[in-house]
Amino acid sequence: PEEKQMVNNLIRRFFQSINDKDEKKIQSTVSDNLSDFLGQPNATRGDVTAFLRRVWKAELSKIIWHVLGDYKISKTTIGENKYQYAVEVTATKRVERKDKKSVPEARYRMNAKVNSDTTIVALDLTKIVEEKKQDDKAKKN
């Protein structure tokens, strides 16, 4: 339970730092060197900061990430008293635009690795494409 709470707090802090556009907070959630960050091998905290600046486009007034809490966590021993946690969780992302144009909410699956120093050492986000249900199509006709 303690380890799950530690991982949960870290992942929530990561997404909250995006919501807050907080460069110092996002840097505190990741290792100095990440083995992979969104497909980029050997990423640095600078790369994570560049990502934060990229996602906060000028036309946006708000980004709201929400972690759904469906964590799958596995623990691996990587040395004496050193562990790594493989984490999978779903999150939603909602954005608000300054011009008030509607933007649909999106769901993502996050896969991350967290070290025993409580920092993210690898992270990937995959957008979940949800197909329209047949009922939705029938209602439109």
C-alpha cells in the first residue's frame, strides 16, 4: 500500500505540473536522465521541460489531466535495496481554448518506470481511440 501510494502521488504530481504549467514541479518528478520519454531515448529534464512548453500552445487557456486510478504496478529488484516499478494507468486530458472552441476529451494510457528514488525514469503516453457505439450511430439517423 505504501509503495502504491508513493507511485500514485508521483504520477499525480507529474500530471498536475502539466496542468499548472510548472516547469520546476515537472522536473522534480523525473530523473536527470530518462531511458525513454515519449519515444525519445536518453531524454533529459530539459527534454521534459521542452515537452511542457510544446503542449501549452498559445491558444490554450487550460489543460486538465485527470488520473483515473486504475493502476497496474509491478515491482522489480534492480540491486541491493533498489527497486523499479513498472506502472500502467489511464488518464484523461481536457483542454480549454481561449476562443472557446470545443475540444473533445481524450483518454491516454500511461506506461512509466519509477525508480526507488521516487522519480520517473521512463514514460510513454498512448492515445486510446474509442470507437463510436452502434447505438450512437442509430440515434443520429
